[in-house]
Amino acid sequence: MSTAPTPNRGEIWFVDFDPPVGAEMAKVRPAVVINEDHIGRLPLRLVVPITDWKPGFAGFVWFVPLAADATNGLTKNSGADAFQIKSVSLRRFVRLLGKLPDAQVDEIAAAIKICVGAT
């Protein structure tokens, strides 16, 4: 019997988002774990899905650009879509890709703050 992974804040994992409903992100795709490691008691993590970067995203305050590099494990320039933050089961985590620097994780958290109108 395999044990569920233990994703931590700032890590990028392949996450299985299927099945989607409506305009939700779908398929297995990278996502960054955004919750504080000590928050929550259920086998869940808050994640922000990552998608291919498109120049038009630069005008959206909820998209955080992520340049591909060996540390984060991304193979192409991408963007974290803070508007699509989700709480997902640990069973949806497929494989660890890499880790973001704390400053980028903070940028994503700030984008979420904008999305929810927090000051």
C-alpha cells in the first residue's frame, strides 16, 4: 500500500485536476502548493495551477510569471493563475517537479490576496 505524498509550500507538483467542471483547469498539470505547511488538518493542500505563459497574461494581476529553470522543474515559461486557487486531495498529487523561491511564492500569495479583495 502506497502512502500519500506530503507536498510543502512552494513546491511544484504535477496534479491531476480531472474531472473539471465548466471553465476549471483540467488534466494533469503543474501546480504550486501555496498553503502554509502547518495550516489545515485534512489531507488537502491549497494549490495554484500553472499554465503556459502567453503575452496577454502580463496585463492580469492574478497571473504570476514563472520562468522555466532546473530548480522549479518547469520546461517552458509559465504562469501561476491565482484566480484558480483550489483545495485538492493529497491523492491528486502525481509527481514533484521542483520548488519556487520564497519571493515568487509570496508574489503568488499577493495575487491571491488581490483576487479575494484582502487588504
